[in-house]
Amino acid sequence: MQINLDISKAMVIKLDDELPEMSEFKEGVRRAPKRELVLNKEEIGLALKNALRYIPEKWHEKLAPEFLNELLNEGRIYGYRFRPKGNIYGKPVNEYQGNCLAGKAIQVMIDNNLNFDVALYPYELTTYGETGQVCQNWMQYRLIKKYLEALTENQTLVVESGHPIGLFESSPDAPRAILTNGLLVGQYDNQEDWHKAISLGVTNYGQMTAGGWMYIGPQGIVHGTYNTLLNAGRLKFNIADESDLSGYLFVSSGLGGMSGAQGKAVDIANGVGIIAEVDYSRIHTRFNQGWIKKIVKDPVEAFDLAQEYMNKKDSISIGFYGNIVDLLEYAVKKKIKIHLLSDQTSCHVPYEGGYCPQGLTFEERTQILRTDKAKFIKLVNQSLTHHFELIKTLVDRGTYFFDYGNSFMKAIFDAGVKEICKNGENPNDGFVFPSYVEDIMGPLLFDYGYGPFRWVCLSGKHEDLVKTDKAAMNCIGPIGPNRRFQDRDNYFWIKDADKNQLVVGTQARILYQDAVGRISIALKFNEMVRNGEIGPIMLGRDHHDPGGTDSPFRETANIKDGSNVTADMATQCFAGNVARGMTMVTLHNGGGVGIGKAINGGFGLVLDGSEKVDTIIKKAISWDVLGGVARRSWARNENAIETAINHNKENKAGDHITIPYLVNEDLIKKLID
Ligand SMILES: NC(=O)c1ccc[n+]([C@@H]2O[C@H](COP(=O)([O-])OP(=O)(O)OC[C@H]3O[C@@H](n4cnc5c(N)ncnc54)[C@H](O)[C@@H]3O)[C@@H](O)[C@H]2O)c1
């Protein structure tokens, strides 16, 4: 076609003319299950045309049947042939091609998200959370890399659900990349339209840091889990602020991408953990990393071992190879006392393989997903219903159960259990069990502005990470009587971070911090880069932050003024970060809880040692945290009001937060009763 010649000539950034060889899938690397294909004949044709848009016409005849095959067998067109051979991993930044540091730094982040050791299904570009992808297909991956190599300080790369729409002129003060994932127009923000769009290859599920290119392996959630478990113990079992979880038992499920952090976190908090996992490869990975200390296959053995360690007040993380429902069934039958209980199966997508029903092995689950979806759904519903009954019994006996942000309670409701709802009918008034944000993370961390701040040493040198750990520790400490307990927990966390061997993939670190802490740490790091003490740093955070995410079942679950159905905060957070010149800014639909249930965003900021970056740190990081605190304060959250008052008093920069007047409850009661 003549027009294709013109099109090819009109682009200088495009896929190579050479067709890459199809390479073998490496034995032992996890593969995604088949995704549901909801397209009719015409739509299948459309999906093929959509994928072939990346490819020169001369290869269409060869690739059209290959892509059709992928679509029919995998439910998606991944373009496997375009995946570079071997392992992909975040290399030292200077080994990448590029016209600016940001262009190279972003490539490090993308490649880290696809590392065999880091990613859940590396061949399907899935980083974590069952369906969270870096981009939709390998053609996009190649093209994004080419754009990042070409990117200059005067351009911005725009990526819409994995598709790089192009480079556009901007300015050195603008972000170098702006990403969005899975955003849908309200009327179409539902499962049916979503599935069609993703099968057509026009949208992407970015989870949070998968499509935001800021994932740092399961370490990212170890610190949050450590905080959550410690504070759950303090809240429900009166453990002193300066004490830990020794002698307490935590039971949960999932040793996957994020859930894999649970064993390590309970160990660091000095408690005893049993984590159930149906996929042996996951247990094995966590065991090899030292994140679980023992693998057992029998509930008797699991609970006996746990008791032994609880008696001697020692810590241990036990991986139970089996279904969580079997484990809990045994605990209920034998009246075993479980102190803390949760679940981290991928319940945001239970019917796509995220939740393995009782009675099926992991392998049988994969098989039945392919052959009999209706039966699979029935088994999931039965299993979730029974799972709920077991939890209820344990809670009646004194266990503290909390939902761990995986839509577990919503999945139970969808399985047909109305009793999970506070009003016995629908989730509008919330669920009978608290979410970890409602009870713990929200009031004790988010409302003060603490959240999952993180950094990656772009040099790839471990010694840089050790230097940054020390510098961060000095910024938080020394621990004085006036420090908040959060700072004390964080101080001990960072002091032992290297010893705890948390790194999987790039040399990265997570450290929950508030606005003041983040700014002082970031300025210190930038100074160290300036002085040549360390190489450049990519700074960022999880979207799971005080202002990063609007999600009524999770991050904004402790917003009680009725505004938790709105998504203004996350959107403003994103826009404000763009305006203040963060390097990479992102906004997503979905996140940890599923499409239509959350809007979330994040950022990346390259510390190059410049004065300009000092200015961005002061303005943008302050906004990023305090936008969230302001909204939480406006929702009348006590700790956020305290933080906002202090900020207005102490802030010399130019921020000013609107703080709510509180109304006497009796006045309102008298009027409405
Ligand atoms: N709490 C948070 O902050 C947070 C953050 C990110 C994601 N999430 C959510 O947590 C969930 C887990 O995330 P992930 O990245 O670990 O996902 P994942 O899919 O990598 O891991 C889940 C694991 O659960 C196992 N599993 C499924 N059903 C099981 C069963 N019945 N018994 C035992 N094991 C079972 C699976 O084999 C899998 O390994 C997701 O829904 C995700 O969205 C929570």
C-alpha cells in the first residue's frame, strides 16, 4: 500500500525493519494463565489490526496468524516474538542509550519491572498483582525504549495505557514522561466494557507501580506490612509502642509479588507467621530469598512449629504449601488461637485465577481456567463462602481479621455472601471486617502523611544503597522523646534494612516517611549526588500513599465525610506533580482493588545533583504528601487535622491548608432526631 510507504517515511522512531526471531520460553519462568477472551469475530479482526499497527506491512501476512494464535490461546496479543532474548533487568544507568539522564533512568525502572526475579509473569509483561502490566505488548516495549533513547530535556514522552503516542515538545521544567493506564469514561467503567477494551489491545491494567514503572520488588510492601502488623498488635493486643510481636501468631495467604512480603515482615517484627501458598514455585522463590524460613505441607506441622517458636518468643516465617482454606479449617477444628489473620490472594481478580478454590491444586486451577470457566467460577464462590465462615468463627474466638487491600471482602460479597456487608444488603455502608487502612494505615500513617517513599540507586552499586540508608537514618534520628512512634519504627527499619537483605532486582529501598522526612532525605541524597558520593537516584513512591489514591475500599476507607466515592484527590495529586516538574508522572484506574474501584497515581524524580532538583524536591514532594493530608483533614480525620494545623503554623514556604471547623454532634442530633 502506497500510504504505508509514506507512513514509514514519516516516522524516524519506529520498530526495526528486521523481524526478530521467535525465541523459546525459558523453563521454570512463570507464565500467565489464559485471559478471558470476550470478542466476537469482527472484534477479533479489530484486535489483530490494532496489534499490526506497530509493524511494517511486509510482515503482516506472517504475523497476522501468529497474533491470532496468541489471542485465541492466551486471550491477549503479547507479541512474544518482539521480546528481547534472555533475562531483562535494570542495568546500571550509564549502560543505557539516551540523550538525557531521565530517558536512561526510566529505562532502568522499566527493565527492573520485567526482571525474571522480580516480575510475576515476565513473558506477559506482568509485574505483580496477577494482571499488573508494564505495557500491553512487546512492540510497545520496544517502541517505548526507542522513544526514551531519543528523548531530550525539551520533550515529554506521552504513554497511554502502554502505547507511546509520541514525543512532544515541552520544556526542561516539564515531566519527561507522563503515563496513564486503564482510564475509562464513566459509562464504560465496568467489567464488561473493560474486558472488551483490554482484549482489543486499547487499554492496560497498570496496577499501581507496574504500569507506573516504580516497582521495587516485594520489598516495596515489606515495610508497610511490618508497620501494619506491628500496629495491629498494638491496637488489638495492647503491645507497648517500644515492644514487638514476639509470642504472637499471624496467618495469611499468598507468597506472590506483593503478598510475598508477609513472611519477611512478620519475621522482622519478631513474630511468628504461617503463610499459605498453592503455587510451589512461589514458596520456593521466597524460601531461596530467605523470606520464609521453613516450608511445610501439613497444617499440623505448621501450627506445631509456630507454637514452638511462640513459646520461646522467637520469630519464624513458615510457608504452608496448600490452600489457606484447608489451613483455617484445621485451626477452627483444633481451636487454635490465631492472633492476627488476613489474606493476600489476588482477590481483585478472583475469577481470572487470582483466587485458587479449595479442592483444586494450583495446576488444576490453571487447567480448569482454560477448559471450564463456569465451573471455576462456581468453585471460587463455594470456596470464598466457606473461607468467610471460617474467618467468622475465628473472629468470634478473638482473632483480629483485617482485609489487606486485595478486595477480599468485595470478592466474598460477589460470591453471594450478603452477610459480609454492614447493612446485610450491599457494600454501600462498608463491610463487617475492617480494612487495614480503616483501622491502621489510615489513621496511624496516612493521616500524618507517612507513606511508602522509596528510591533506586541508578548506578546499580550496593555501596550507594548502604550510603543512602545511613544518610536516611541520620535524617530521621536520633530518636528523642518528642519523636512520633512512627519515626522510631522507621529508624529501626532503616537501621537494619541492609542486614535484612530486602533487595530483589535493582538496588532499591523503601522507607515510610512523612513530608518533612521525605524532603530532608531527598535533599540530602541530591547533595550526595552533587558531591559525587553516590551516583544518581530515582526517587518515588507507591501510589498507595496519603494523597496518591482514591479507593473507597482501601486507601480512602477511613474517609467518612461521604467523599470517598470521589477521585479528585488522586487526580489533583497527579496534576500538581506534573505542574511542579516531577520527572515521570502517572495516573491509573484500578490499582490493587480492580477496575472502577480506584483511581491512583505516582511519580518518579531523578536526583541528578542539580540545584534545580533541590527546588523540585521542596515544592513537589511537599505537595505530593500534603495534598493528601489536606483532603484527609477536610474529612475531619483527627490526626490529619493536627498535621494540617502544624503545617499552617510552621510552614514558611507558601502553603496554606483549609481546615474544617468541627460541629457539636449534639446540635446535629437534636435537629435530625
Ligand atoms: N496491601 C497492599 O498494600 C497491596 C498492594 C498491592 C497489591 N495488593 C493486592 O494484594 C493481592 C496480592 O498481590 P500479589 O502481587 O501478591 O499477587 P500475586 O497474584 O502475585 O500473589 C497472590 C498469591 O496468592 C496465591 N493464592 C491464590 N489463591 C490461594 C489460596 N486459596 N490459598 C493459598 N494461596 C493462594 C497465588 O498462588 C499467588 O501466588 C492483589 O489483589 C493485589 O492487588 C495489596
